[in-house]
Amino acid sequence: MPNMIQERRIILEHLDRAGYTPDLGCYRRHGGYATFERCLALEPAATPEGQTLSGPEQIRLEVRRSGLRGRGGAGFPCGVKWSFVNLDSDRPIYLICNADESEPGTFKDRQIIHKDPHQLIEGILIAAYANRVHQAFIYIRGEFIEGARILDRALDEARGAGLLGRDILGRGYDLEICVHRGAGAYICGEETGLIESLEGRRPYPRIKPPYYPAVLGLYQCPTIVNNVETLCAVKHVAAMGGNEYAKLGVPGDPGTRIVCVSGQVRRPGYFEIEIGKATLGQLIHDLAGGLHPGRSLKAVIPGGSSAKVLRAGEKYKLKFARPDGKEIEREAALLDLPYDSASLAAAGSMCGSGAIVVLDDSASAVEALANIAEFYAHESCGQCTPCREGSLWMHKILQRILRRQGRPADVDNLERIAHNIPGGRTVCAFGEACSWPVQSFVAKFGDEFRQMTAPPP
Amino acid sequence: MNTPSSASPAAGCLRIPPALEAAVAERIARYPQPRGAALMVLHALQDHFGFLSNEAIEWAAARLGVQPMQVLELATFYPMFRQEPPGRFHFKICRTLSCALAGSLALHARLCDRLGLDPASHGPQTTADGRFTVELVECLASCHTAPVLFCNQTFCEKATPEQVDRMIEECRSAPPEADGS
Ligand SMILES: Cc1cc2nc3c(=O)[nH]c(=O)nc-3n(C[C@H](O)[C@H](O)[C@H](O)COP(=O)(O)O)c2cc1C
Ligand code: SF4
Ligand code: FES
């Protein structure tokens, strides 16, 4: 078929190849830890402006130049986040790798952990060295029992090879990495809830400000929290240089990202693409094998269960920069949306955690939303009244509608509740996360909801 | 703080083998403050005893340098922790969207049906003979191989009804002393 989109595997380059194993020897044979060794050996270098940059400063500069955005869901630029850390503070600086991977539809971090754990460890080593960190944690969700074992084994191998612990590779740098298991609570993925959990408390998120982790994180110390995939990308930024990395993807959203496609497609899977260089249609049809025979597309949830749903047939206005710099507007259909933050934002949704869930015409919008609402009702930490009560009400109303006991006012009630949870009324972004699906499903599939709540004739 | 288990009166009837004692101490030493190791210690205790008894919670509290209440509030918050022994074979079926679209709720209903449990109940249910526990859990991060489930620590992908039937049969015919994991 002409113009079939191809993956652009950088992070996933080796990991599904025959014979590639998760042990240190295999990783090393594929060039593993060479980037970290080079980072550790960086000599102070002068900039054109006459400044002298230490090795760690050079790494941080490359990450800033790369424009790499976090892959955990919020998409915050990694280099900017790192710049909030006060490196001159006399307190320890911590690094936490967020391996909680609990956003429904997301399954990329697990693949990296299972099949290429040393790549993640190398990313952590580089990020830690760049930011004067001597203690790092990998917060891994409790259900990843095998993943935690694999990481522990890989860390032991790295320690045995002098890549971890005291005086790493004889260069005077110390780092410990501790694998910490969660215990089944989604809210531990939220970075401040995660930190509370790591301190041995209930994972109640902290309010921002003042508790931005980079400023006041673990034990009130500066703390960098980055997703598994982000830390792997850091390794490649360090290997390629920030400017080279930034040539991949699109301006404002550089690099590659691993997109998880699941739901009603023929070949669900994870695909690493250059950001913005594949459309939703190419992801769904070329990479994920398209819909099941005889089915037509109904809707796409483009960035994890909290992303607003997009309905087949919708048209969006996208802005493009022409080569001469002028901006032009173009209309795009759902499947023509390039997979990048700006395009998804223009469509009123987001790339979030990079998880696409596809619904075909056999799916019920009410059932799909009820499923998502049950997730949020179960996972709210309960700290804020609007979120705790609102997520539960929405779940109960949707269950009632599914049992055909809905009332005509239920559709309006859902809208009103979903409207009253977010917008600064809650401690964390879970408030938004649980409202957006309800808002968007009810707005776009209102007819299905109303049909199911209509009084019997 | 780090006194032996006799520090708490109820902990007397709890038998902590030296290997577990050592594993807990080693875990705690990895954290800047002992309390940080709370989840790891609770996992170790639950893995050993199958659930978290009041005695285990008190023992953990003494180790972590906190009040038993501060450990209890973790045991009750995190879905993976249990305060009652589960069945010998513990099925956890993913109920979230991609798995539901692939038929996971029907698998759950089938299991419940075969075992005489309530298919409409999503939380953990244990058969009267204490052999099986069945519950629905949230997205297990393997949505591309939906539907997925755990039977004890065995992860089963693209699960089919026939496979679920076979698993029940295998569990039923497992010799009594095996732990089934
Ligand atoms: C409710 C909620 C759940 C989250 N779950 C995860 C998660 O499972 N994994 C993750 O990496 N980030 C998750 N995040 C985002 C984190 O708070 C944080 O932004 C991220 O780990 C930062 O890393 P990054 O900048 O590398 O993306 C979640 C956020 C919210 C509000
Ligand atoms: S918004 Fe919800 S999940 Fe977040 S802190 Fe409040 S109650 Fe907890
Ligand atoms: S929905 Fe079941 S593993 Fe994600």
C-alpha cells in the first residue's frame, strides 16, 4: 500500500527484536550505558558566550534545547521542569521515576520495564547525574509484580558492574536507585500523591502551590518526577544532542512518542512514531490494523481515559505555519488529525498519556462512559468533596441509565455535575480527569443518552 | 522504635521467620526515613501471611516507627491490601474499557457463575470453601492483549471463556499442599 506510515523506533529500537533480552550483557552489546559513560566523562566546556559549563550543566542544556515534553500525561517541558530545581540548596535532591502507569489505555512503560529495563536505568542515571541526585526511586504500580522483579534484578546487575552505588565507574559520583511498589491506587500516579505514598502515607495529593515537587517534593526537598518514557527519551537526547533530537517531531512537540492503541481495532499495540508525523487515521489503520471487518468508526479517545472523546465525522480547524512563516487554517477530519499536542488541543482534546482507545459502531457510548465513570468513582482519593461526591454521583447515575431506570433529567444532571467538579475546585487534576469524559460523551452522544432516559411510551 | 516484635503485646502470636525479618530490615534501610518503606513492608507481610492481620499491622508499625493507626489507614486505602485471607486461588479480572470491550465482564460473570458467586458484584468475593476469590480490578496496563486477568501471580492475556473454564478445573484439581501460584 502506498504511503503506509512507518514507526520511528528510537526508544523501542531493540526491544522486540528476536534474541534481545533484558540483561546487562545484551544491553551493553547494543551500545548500552555508552551514553551515560560519556556523560560522566564530560569535561567543563566553554560556551560561545564565554561561560564555562560543567558536565551536568551541559546535559541540562541539551535537554532544554531538545524541547522534550513529559510523556506521563501533562506534557510539561522536561528541561523547564528541571530548571526549577534549586541545585545550590543544601538539601538532598531526589529523582522519582513515575512507573505507576495506571491511566486506562496506557501500556508502554510496562513494555520498557519488562523488555529493556537497563535503558530506563541508564536514563535515570543520566537525569540523576545532571541534577546532582544521589538517591532515586522507581515508583512502580503494585500490580507490576514481575516488572518490579525485573527492575531489581537489573539494578543488581548494574551495581555489580560498578554502574550504581558508590563512586560509579571510579568517577566519584554516587547514586542509589530504590524500587518502590505501589498497591493498586491510581492516584499514586499523580506526582504529589505519589510523593505522599513514598513517604508512607495515604496518597492524598498536595496542593500546588506551594507543593510543586521540583521545589517542595519528597521530604520537602527538591524532587524531579518524570515518567518512564520521558527518562528513556532523556537518554536519547543525551546521545543525539538536543538540537538533533528537536529535529524529530514537530516544533513545540519534538521527538518520538510511544502511542498505545487499543479497543476495537484488529492489531492493538504500541507504536513509536515521530510526533505529529502520523495522523490518527494512520495510527489506527496502518499501524493498528484498522477496524474489524464490517465495522465503522464511532469514536476515538485520543489520550487516555480522561481525554475528551472525539466523534467520527467531526471536523476541526487546525493552524499551520507555511514555509514563509504565515499561518494558515485548514480543516481536518478526525482521522486526518496529526498526533501532536497542538493538533489534539485544536480538536478540543489532548494526547495525554499517548493512549488511543477506538470505539466502533457496535459500542454503546453510554456503556463506554459508564465504564470510565466507574473507574474514576473507584479511584478518587476522597480528599475533595466535589471530586469524591461528583465522581460517585456520575457513576451512580450512569449505572441507573444502563439499568434503564434513568430519568429524563439525568442527562442534564450529568452535565451539571461534570461542570461543577473542575476549575480549581479540587486539589489535583483528577477533578478535570473525571469530568472531561462525561462532558464530552454527553455533549457528543447526547442522543444516545436521551434515548436511554426517555420515559417509556 | 526498632525493638523486636515483642514490643507490641498482640504481636506475640505472630511468627515472623528470620528471613522475613531480615528482608523487612533491608527494605527499611533503603529509605531516608523508615516510614517510607511502609508499602514494601506491608507487601512483604501480605505475601507471607496472605493478608494483613491486626498483629501484622502492629508489628509493621513498630518497625516503621509509627502508630498502628497510621499503618491501618494504608491497609484500608490501598486496594491490593487485604485484612482477611483470600481464597487459595485469587482471580483479578480487568474491568476497564479496553478489556470490557473485549469481553472481560463476561469472563467475570462466567467465573462467578461457575463458582456460585454473584456476577453483579465487582468487589472481592470468596467461595464458602475458601478456595476461590474473584474480583474485578482496574486497567492492568496491558490493554493491547485484552481481556487480561491474574490468577494468583500468573498473568493471562487474551483470555477466552474456554481458558477460564480450564483454569478453574486446574485449580480444583491442584494438590492441597501446593500454593497454586
Ligand atoms: C490523576 C493523575 C494520574 C496520573 N497518573 C500518572 C501515571 O500513571 N504515570 C505518569 O507517569 N504520570 C501520571 N500522571 C502525571 C504526573 O502527575 C506527572 O505529571 C508526571 O509523572 C510527570 O512526568 P513527565 O513530566 O515526565 O510526564 C498523573 C496525573 C494525574 C493528575
Ligand atoms: S481531585 Fe479527587 S483525586 Fe485529586 S485530591 Fe481531590 S479528591 Fe483526591
Ligand atoms: S483496560 Fe484492561 S488492561 Fe487496560
